Amino acid sequence: MLLLVIAVLGGCSMTGRGLEQAATGAVALAESPYVTRDPFVTADDAAGAERDRILDEDTIRNAVTSADLDAEGDSTLSWANASTGSSGDISGIEEREVARQICRKFSATREAYDGVTLYQGDLCLDRRTGWWTRILQPRSLEQVG
């Protein structure tokens, strides 16, 4: 019986191929329907640039909504998005009440591979659904000057 096992196992290793060849193709990489693009690769097309802009706007929103307005110090808040490589500053955060909701008005910059954009924003806190965006849009040159 022992000779039979040795003969079978010996035959498996006597294929004439080395270990490197035997392992090649042993693991197949399947295409995932959920991952369409590496989010850490800088976009170089219009759709990718739009995706990066949206990701950066989400980062700005998160920074504004999590800012501690009671903390003393500089009123400018820096933000950065590692997945897009963009960064900027948020300033002039003002909290007020609008229609029985807490809202935060602010200005922000976005420095990215496609240039610098100035934003004006207004976010409000709904007690049931959380923070929502009233305004987050690029500012025109007339509004800047």
C-alpha cells in the first residue's frame, strides 16, 4: 500500500514541469462588477474629474459638519482628500438657525490637479435625516471680488 501511495505521489511530481510552471494559472483573477476603477488613481478624463470633484465636495461637507465652532484659535479649517490628492481651506463658518434647523454657511477652496476653485456653501442639520446640503457651488468671479 505504501508503495502505491509513493508511486502516485511520485507521478504527480514527475510531470517535467517545475514548481513555477505548476503554480502559473493556479489562481485566476476574476473581474469584479463592483470595482470599476481604482479610486486612488488621479483622473485624467471628464468622468473621472467629475468623480474627484464630488469626492472632494463630500470631504468639505464632512469637515464643515464636524468642525468645533466653540474651539478657540484660527477660524480657517484645512481639509485634504488622500484619494484625490486635493486639499484646501474652509473659512467663515457661521452657524445660524433656518426654519428650526441648525445651518452652517461657509466659504472653501479646492486646490486640485485641474486648478483652484472657490466654493460657497450652506449645510443644514435635519433632526431625522442628518446633515443635508442647501448650497455647495463654485463661486463666480463677481462674488469673489
